[in-house]
Amino acid sequence: MNINRLAKPLYLLLGWVCVLLGLAGIIMPILPTTPFLLVAVWAFSRGSPVLAEKIRNHPQAGPYIRDWEDHGVIPLKAKLLATAMMAAMAAALFFWATLPLWFPVVMTSVMVLVGVYIWTRPSRAA
């Protein structure tokens, strides 16, 4: 069996799973929408370039996707929202979760690193 014959359906599957998770993120604030759509565009670009372009040209999501792909831009509003959500999740882990202390410490450390990455990206195209 040729591995390339399996690759296209797997990319399509990954793309659709990420689109569904992105749609769930619209409804559930704990799930981020844009990162899932970025992965979907990446997967679709390998499995179905037509579907990747549909996302890139979507009236609401398309500009954010294109700004990221073309310029590495994360809008200020998205940075603020992501930071607020990560802070809320970190607080919930420390104050309400009944987990061993190492777990919230590790998860908060990861969120801090993600936050640093987010804030080092440009907020608008140069």
C-alpha cells in the first residue's frame, strides 16, 4: 500500500476534525477557534487546497487566518482575550481543582510560555 494514498484522506480527516473543534470553540469559550482553523488550513492545503482557500476567504475567520499566515499577526483584542482566558483557567486550576499541586504548576507554566509567545507576535501587519 502506498503511503501517499493514505496521506490525503488523513489530511482531510484532520482538517475536518479541526474545523469541528473550531466551530465548538465559537460556542465554548474554553476552546480556541483560530488555532484549530489554522491547523485545518494547513491540513486542507495538503489534502484539498480548495477547502483551505474556502477558510482563507471566509468573511469572518479569513482575515485572521491570512494575517497569521502572511505576517505572523495576532490582533491585540485576541491577545487580551487569550491572556484573560489563560489567567482564568490558571486561577481555576489552583483554587478549585482537586489535583496534585504539580499539575496546576505545570499547566500554568505552559500557559505563561504560550502567553509570552502570543505577546511577542506583532499586533498588526507591518
